[in-house]
Amino acid sequence: MKRKVCFMFVHAAVDEPVRTSLDLGQGEMIMVGVGGYEAACDEARKLADEGVILIELCGGFGTVGHAKVAEAVAGRVQVGVVRFDNHPGYDNASGDDRWLK
């Protein structure tokens, strides 16, 4: 069975979650775009159900967003994060400042 991993990003332009994947021979890389933390949690639960072994969150997720996704998968998937405490795409604010309004 192929190993499945995921990279998830959050962006306001994403109305409905969007997915694409790359077949890497021995594994599959799934990329998921979501429009906020609630959608991220929903997608993370689906990914866990589909057998994904890890989710790496983009730097647009703040520490609260990371915690919410990790809580949503309840230990079934490892959740890591690319960290920008002051994200350059958000005028140097945290992802939490952007997504927890």
C-alpha cells in the first residue's frame, strides 16, 4: 500500500476545499486548500479516514490553527506546521490574527 501524506494551505480565496495529488511511486502527496480553520479540521478528519499518515500545515496556520487541526484528528495523524510567527503574506501578522476573526 502506498504511503499517503498531505500538505494543507489556508487562503481566503478558497470557497470550497480543493485537492490535487501527485503519485510519487511509493507514495502519494495530497495537497489541500481550505478557506479557514473549520474547513481545515473537516478536511483533516477526512484525510485521516482515507489513511493519510501526516499533514503538514502551511505557515498561514497560526499556533491555534495548528492545535485545532491536531485536535480534530485526535492522534490518528501526525500534524506538523511550517511556521511563520509573522507571516509575510499577512502583513507580518500571525495566521491566528487572520483566521480567528
